[in-house]
Amino acid sequence: MKFASLGLIDPLLRALDTLDYKTPTPVQAQAIPAVLAGRDLMAAAQTGTGKTAGFALPLLQRLAAQTAPVASNAVRVLVLVPTRELAVQVHESFVQYGKNLSLRTAVAYGGVSINPQMMALRKGLDVLVATPGRLLDLYSQNAVKFNQVQTLVLDEADRMLDLGFSRELDAVLAELPRRVQTLLFSATFSEAIRTLAGKLLLDPLVIEVNRRNAAAKSVRQWVIPVDKKCKDELFLHLLKKKRWGQVLVFVKTRKGVDQLVATLLAQGISADSIHGDKPQPARLRALERFKAAEVKLLVATDVAARGLDIDDLPVVVNFDLPIVAEDYIHRIGRTGRAGATGEAVSLVCADEVQLLAAIETLTGKILPRVEEIGFLPDHRVPLTDAGGQVIKKPKKPKKAKAFTTVPNREAKNAPKRNDAKRNDAKRNDAKRSRRPK
Ligand code: AMP
């Protein structure tokens, strides 16, 4: 199938040509005609499926057909996203796809000065991509008006709820015109998302490109059991042994990120980091350096899991498993994108077995375990089943048996431990039977 057969106009087709997009992905093939026709959408499409073009292309086309200018501070298409990184990336996509059209677009997120965002809004915008908190700030300062909003896109809606944006979201929704075309994208469909969809969507086209909550198929995933204290060493060993090129590494805490980066730099390996403590310009710089292959390793917390658009990234390493199982799917969505194959490796210690079980329940499959010689854990990682159950308790390291130190000759004559127990029991029985009743 060709993009032209979806009814896209020439300026968009030319932009796609320069990006070398040859055929629409399944989510694009379904979403583009529906959005062009003005329908609502409920799409279970994870990152890497091409969902951004799935909504951006038809929305740009609808905007291009409008002749009336947009009023000052007004917005026609409002795209809400959970993180700053995703905001930048989605806005970039609008700019790339719309480069042959003269539409006004802008991006707004927190952590940076609000003034340039207010300036951008002054003349009115065809598209505003924003995080919910900053959008409300702008609204409370009368810098943005919602009365001309025609389309609302909720991108990665599950993540917005996970990050605690539901109040902000409700506040924005309450201010929008009564009927707007609404496109809801979510990697997973929790009950909360279904409730939200029930409130917002009118006869939506439902698109489910992957099995519900299933991870992308083109990613080879496996687990290496390891003791917590050996993770650094194992990771350095794998880097060398596997000759990985660029790797995106996920670590649970900000402190953990900084420690791993320090270890890598001390080994002469180029690395940078992205986490919530870093100011936004520093995060974007780290991402740019990684994209430009100036650094080999990007170490990130889950803040960065959404919104990183890095093409053909071959390897994602989960140095720590995520606390929220659904983040696993988002993390590994960085690799195996747009048809490429990828690897997702998780270094798992005994403490993390419940997190592993939760991921296996969510994805409906047991992740294969591959032991790495030289790194077999002292604290075994208990086995799990796809029902999310830990099926074996960790074995404690065996204590040396007392009688193994007894010389052989004596050992033969010495009572065995069970014999000794049995004899004790006999003696106790005898004592009891002797007691007066
Ligand atoms: P997304 O799921 O929207 O984050 O897109 C994932 C990646 O696939 C991005 O790098 C896009 O540039 C790329 N992409 C999207 N649609 C296509 C397509 N039809 N052909 C080739 N690459 C695409």
C-alpha cells in the first residue's frame, strides 16, 4: 500500500518521500483515513508503531484545508503528552511532516521559561503540543484559549495517568468546547483508560495493532540472573563480549544512573545520562549527543523511557527492572522500531523477582533466562510462571554438613543425624509413658 492511496495531499507525500517512508505502517493505514474523515479514535498502539504519523499526517491535512486564520492565543489542534521529551519529539514530527505547508506549530512544557511559549501563542497556533501542567499554567495566565480547539490528541494517555496527571487532564478537558474530535493513544488499556475513553470518545474507531499489552515482536528479550552487587561488572563484561554499539540503559534511580555513568566514564567508555534531576536543556543535549553517536551509552531513568525517538537502536539494557510493569514495554519499545530487530536484555537479581513476575504476567510470556558464566548468582532468582507467580523460593546457600568433617572410620560408627533424631524421639516417648497418668 502507498501513502497516496490513503488520500494524503501532495505536500505531505513529498515530505514523506524525503523521510524515505515508503509504505504506511498498520496503525497509519487504519488511522489516517478515519482521522481525515473526522472520526474519533481509540488506538492501542505502542511507541515504534508509527502512531505519531498516524495522527499528525491527517491532522495537518485537515488544518491545511482551513482558510480562516486562527485567532490570537487560540489553538486548533491540541496534543497532550506526558513528558517533555515526548513533547519535543511529537512537535518535531509535526514540523517534519508539515514542512511543505504553512502552518503554525509550537511546543510547551515545564522546566523552561514560559515567556517564549507565550510569545509563540500570541499569533494563534494550528498545533500546540504540550504537557498538561505547563498547558494549565499558560491557561491560567490567559496565554492560551481553548474555544477554537477542533481536535484533541491524548498521546500515551496511560502514561499521563501513571505520572499523576489525571487532575490536570480533567481540568483541561473541562475547559474544552463541548464537542471536539478526540484521538486517544495508549500503549496499554487499563480500566482507567477505558473509563476516560468512555467519557470522551464518540463512536470511535478502535485500533489495536498489537495484542493487548504485548511487547513488540521484533525484539528478542531475555534475562540474565545475577547478584545485585555484580551488575556493574556483568554489564561491562557484556559490553565487551557482545561488542554492542550504542546502548540505551535503564536504571531505577537517579543516583543509580549517576553511579553507572561514573563507572563507565572511569573505564573510558563514553556515556551520558537523562533523568528528572537534570535541567531540560541538559537532557536534550544528552539525547542529541546520543542520537549523533557522540556517546556510546545513554543511561536513563523511566522519565526518558517515553518519547525518545532513536531509529534502529539495536540494544536496550534493563540494568534494573522497572517498578511499574508497563514501563518495561515502553522501555523496550526503543528498539526493534519500524521493522528493525532489536535486543532487550534485563539484568535481574533475586530481589527483583516480583517485578519480573509482573512483567511476565503483563506480556503473557516467560522471559527466557540465560546464565552468564562467571556471574552465576549466589542468591538464585526464583522461577516464575506466566500467571505472575513465583514458583520456587530462593534456595539458601547450603551449609557444610557437620559429619563431613568426621574422619571416615568414625563416621561409619557415628549415628546419622536422622538416627539421632529418631533416638531422641524414642527416649521422649519412653519418658512420657513412664509418667504417672
Ligand atoms: P512512532 O511510533 O510514531 O514513535 O514512530 C516510530 C519510528 O518509526 C519513528 O522514527 C518514525 O520516524 C518511523 N516511522 C513512522 N512511520 C514510518 C513509515 N511508514 N515508514 C518508515 N518509518 C516510519
